[in-house]
Amino acid sequence: VSYAGMAVQIIWRGFTISVRVLVLALFASVFHWWVFVFAFLHWAFMTYWLISEGTHFCGGYSTNHHKTIEHLTAGRLKRSTINIILEYFFDAAIGIVQIFC
């Protein structure tokens, strides 16, 4: 992608996010505290959806030779509990991002 194309993408995303923030602000000006209920419900559904998709961002099933938290068990790569917990935190953080994007 050229520099001009990258600039257009950044401007496009900036306008997209700013319009969404503006709509949330207008919704909040009319419905006051209800915006938080809808934002929480949206976050909860998006987080549930991400968890049910089975993302493997936090050290999940990598094949590199530098395994720090993961270990081999009976010839299979097994995810440790800390990786699963970190994955839930990651999914929850991305669920917040999904409110605006």
C-alpha cells in the first residue's frame, strides 16, 4: 500500500470512529444512563462471541521452539491455565474495542 493509500485509510478509519463516538454521545444526551446498559450488553455479547470463536492470541498452540508457558503432554501441545486466563482478558479487551469499531 502506498503512503497516499495509507493516509486515506487512516482518515477513513478516523471518520468512521468519530461518527460512532458522535452517535453514542447523541444517544447518551437523550437516553442518559441507558447508553451504559447498551454498551455493557454489547461488550458482553462481543466478548462471549470472541471466547466462543476460540481465539489463540495469547500463546496458543504455537510451534516455535521457545515455549515458556506451554508444555508438551503425551505428544500434544497443551495450553496452560495462565494462557487460557490471558486469552479471556484479551477477548474482554477486544470486546471493548468492538463497541467503537
